[in-house]
Amino acid sequence: MTKKAVLQLGALTCPSCMQKIENAVKNHNGVENVKVLFNAAKVKADFNDEETSAEDLADVVTKLGYTVEKIKVKA
Amino acid sequence: MKFQNWIQTHNNQITLLTAILIVLGYAGKFAGSLLTYNIVLALASIIAAIPIMLHAFQALRVKVISIELLVSIAVIGAFIIGEYNESAIVTFLFLFGSYLEERTLSKTRQSIKSLTEMAPTTATLVHDDDTTEEVDVDDVEEDDIVLVKTGAAIPVDGVIVDGHGYTDESAVTGESREITKQVDDDVFSGTMLSDGYLKVRATKVGDDTTFAKIIELVEDAQDTKSHAEKFIDRFAQYYTPAVLIIALLVFIFSRDFKLAITVLVLGCPGALVIGAPVSNVAGIGNGAKRGILIKGGDAMDTFAKVDTFVFDKTGTLTKGNTSVAKVNSYELPLEQAFALTAKIESLSDHPLGRAVVNYAEQKDYSYQALNITANQTIKGQGLSATIDGHAVLAGNHKLLATNGVHLSASQQEDLANLKTTGSSIVLVAVDSKLVLMLGIADIIRPEVAAELQQLREKGAKHLVMLTGDNQATADYVAKEVGIDEVHAELMPEQKVEFVKQFQQDGRIVAFVGDGINDSPSLATADIGIAMGSGTDVAIETSDVVLMQSSFHALVHAYGLAKKTVLNTKENIAIAIGVVAFLLIGLVAGFIYMASGMFVHEASILVVIFNAMRLINYGHEKAEPAAELRTAK
């Protein structure tokens, strides 16, 4: 089933970070739609919960070197 | 992984250490030890380059050529040819620049951040057995009862089931004033209970509350890009790799290694990428603080270009509820006449009757104690009754005529005057003499005429009113407030037709409505502005939402949009100017790596500072007046 994950990150300062995060999350298995909000420092992604989880996505972002402060999942 | 995390959380310390090393290195040089100078600066370069290279590498892994990559290559290049001072200063400036950008950017985001921080995180749940429990706000469900005490934020949208108090709804409406709340009143998440004690039954929770929707809207708006920004984004995406290729070409053709790595540093697309978004963020934040929600850079751009404002009369130019607008009294003292009128009208459910009773209550005329002995409703004419022994008639002209009450010449004149305002008229006779002539109308907001003038001064060329109301009322309101074009007795579809017609004439149209039944027009217009309504439909269909029903907010929003767009243009001009300056400097030979990086970082700060001026837009008006007072 498709769910929506909202990750709250620490403040983003360079617009090029956005592209990095967007590409990394988009290329993760089971992710359908990604939007990175630069000013709000949020990642919104639709994902298939049989293939991946919000925690996996948070992990991807953390590996890029950004702190994930909060994870929210909406059905 | 651990090392990487440590580096990323200790950026500031690394920057500081680099700065100290650079100072030490130069001290060594002045002391005459060139060896110390080179070793210390090489060390500084290595330390400062680590976090930059980490970022460059991470980006490369997801196939993004980042600014960090350009800087990394340039630094390695400088290192190879032994220019340790250049590599140290470039890396330091890059890190220090990021630090300053983070600090200043957070200022431009502050308005919105303070809004989200008002969002409650916990709630006190009341169980059926009256015990209470502190829970996370996300765990509250619809129909749960929550307890709110003085000083706490209300965690849900809901209805008061017990208690009373005063709330401050400034987070939702931008209007800071205390509102009395009692049982059965609605309360909104994010508002503060400044005094009192409430039990609230939740009707909307979590992300469905009005407040959560506002926050989401504003957050999305900040990142909804204007056409110019989208263009710059796309441009930047190809620009960075292009710089890499250009640097390579420069090296191949000129065989000048130093020139090639300098191109890499100068090519960083800094101010250009950050300039436009930062203006919009500051502008949108300024609005959000005042209960003005502008949905993103596109809306901002279009709003600034608007030359025609189309108003739906009811609820925007007027207050949206009928009340007594004009009172003429004859023969009897006003208070006595009005008390009798209120008493007789209290028998009626008619909207005009209710307006009269409300007016009497507002003015504190005591009418309840009066005694009615007989009463009658005359269809199509009005009411008649005997009150405390007086024969009272309240209704239209026909009612008085059939009961033998005649108007004097001056009263006839008053009546004719009142008719031109388009008001509904109630005549009251006591013992066969006319005592009151009431004009009842949807009252024009007192500030509208002056604010519309302001709108014109800010660039509005054509002001139009569309209304479903009758022609006489429409003409009167238009004349009072200064509207250029009026169309009355319209259905909602016809209003849309007018909006389309204006657009075909080449105008940029803003439609201002109360968001209740004018969604089609709001959606059709270039800019739909919903006024004084936080309803879901209004929030969704309009481009600008004014949370408080105030004309001043409209004028502020229009001015803000113009200022923000101007600010964006200034920033783009600054950015392009800096690039031109650097290129000329490079060709003329007075710009090298470190100085290039300095100009580059400085230009980023300049555009951020320029955008920060928008945060205080609308504040400065009060100041000259204060100065004048102290000057006297």
C-alpha cells in the first residue's frame, strides 16, 4: 500500500543539497514521489510499504549527512 | 560513518580551527619562517577540505555535480602547485560562508518557524471516569475530550463542552485580541487560552486542523517556485557541470593550471541560486505573521502585476450582515421611540426585525419590561400592537397610509433621501404619528474608502464591484467607497463571465471574495483572494488568504507582493553583476582564487541581507510619526 512519509530535517542551507536528497530518495526502491522543501527542511515522499519504510528513507538521508529530527507516516 | 557524522556536527569547530591556523601561518611568515607558513597553511587546507570533500563525494554518489565538487577540485589543484595559502583561505571562506548563510537564512525563515513552534505538541486527555492523561497531540482522536488550562495552547479544533475563558487567536488570524469563549463556542488549534479553563470536544485533530493546514500551506508556499526561480534552478543544474567543462577547456587551451582552477572557484553559482528564493521566503514570512497567506512565488509574481481588483460586495466592502445604518427620529425622544420599536419587532423573526432588536441591545435601550396587550401581523405591510397603552405600527409606507398616518413634507424628503442609499426602510408610528424612520442595510466597512485609495496609490488601476444585490444598493455602496465600475443583480456564474471578460481585455485580475459562495470566481481570476475566512474551500481555491476580515490586510498584501518581486529582481541583478565583475576581474587579472571566493561568499550574504529588509515591511510607517512627536 502507498503511504506518505514526512521527514523533518535539520536546517538546509544550500539549494544544491535539495537535489542531492531528492535524487538519493527517488532512487531508493519503492519510492514513488519525492518532494524536498528547502525552507521548511522537509522531505515528503510517497512509498510502497511492502518494499521500504519511512525509517529506511530516513537512513538514506542520514547517510547523505543530514540529520533527521522527526519521522511521520500518513496512510 | 561515525567519522562522517562527527565531521558534519562539528563544522563550526573545524571552521574556527582553520581560521586560527591561517592566522598562525601568516604570523609565522612575518616572523620569517616560510616553512612554518607553508606547513601550517597546508594543514589548515587539509582540515577544512575534509567536510567539503565529504559533501562532494556524497553528491557524486547520487550523480549530482555539486558546488563542493568544484571547490574540492580547485583546492586539490592549488595544493598540487603548492599554493597552500590560497587553498587554506578558499576552504575557510567556503565553510565560514556556509555558517553565515545558515545564520542569516534562519532569520528569513523565523516568521514561519515561530508559527510552527506555536503548534501544540501535547494534550491533556479527559477519560470517561474524569481522570486526565497527558498524551502526544497526534494521539488525540475526534470526539475525545481535552482539558485546556490558562496559558496553554488549544491542541485541537473543537467545541467547548464545559468552562469558559479568553483566547488569543493571533496564530490563526494574525489579529491579536482576546476573544471570550463559552460553552458551544468553536475553538481552534494553535490558539492560546490566555485565561480560564476549558473542556473541548475535538472535531478536527492532527493534520486536519485549520492551524495545521495553514502551516502546511505556508511551508509549501515558501518552496513553490516562481517561473524565474524554476529557470534559475534548471540553469544551475547544468551550470555547475558546465563550469567543470569550461575549466577543463581553459586548461587544455591555455595550459594555465592556475587560471583553470580559478575558473572553478569563480563558477560557483551562489547568489544567483539563493537570491530569488530568499526574497520570497522573507516576503511570505512577513505575510504569514499578519495572517496573510500567499501561496508561493508564482502567486507573488502575479499578484504584483494585478491592475484590476474585482470585489464581491457582501462580506468584503460591507460587513456582510444587515444592521441599522440610519436612524431618523421625530416627535418622541429617541430612546422611548426605539424601545417601543424593539418591543414590537421582537415579536418578529424577519431579518429586518432582528436587525432592529440587535441595534437596541447594542445601544442598551431597555425594552423588555414593556407590556404588549394586543398584536397583529399584516402581511406585506408590517406589524401593529398595543404597547403600554400606545398604538404602535412598524412596517412600510403602505402600512402607515392604510392606517391614516401621513408624512410631512420634510419627512417625505428624508424618505426620498434614504431610498437613494438602497437601504430597506422601516417606518414606525406611535399613536398615529411618525416617530422613527430606519434605514437597514449591510453596513459599509468604515475604513474601505481610504484603503481603496491606498490600493490605487500602490498601482491598482481599475476597481470593480460585482454583486447579487439590487442596483440601488450597489450604486450607493460604489459611490461611497469609490468604485469605478458596478454590476448588480448577478448570479455567481455571471460574476465568472465578468472576470473572464476583464482577462480578455488584457487586464490582470484579482478577485476578492469572502470565500463562501464565490469559489468559481476565485479560481478563474489570475489571483483569487479569500477574505476573512479560514474555510477549507477558501484555502484551497484561492491564491491569497486573508485570515482576518480586514481591508488593511489586502492593501498590505498587495504592497508586499510588489516589494517582494522588486526585491527578487534586485537580488538577481546583484548576482549577475557579481558574476560579470568576477569575469572582468579574472580577465584583467585582479581576481584570484581567494579573492574570488571572498566576493562570491560576500555576494550571497548581500542578497540575504537585502531579502531580510522584507521581514520588516509594513513596520516602518509607525516610526516617522514617533519621530515627529519627539521632535516637537
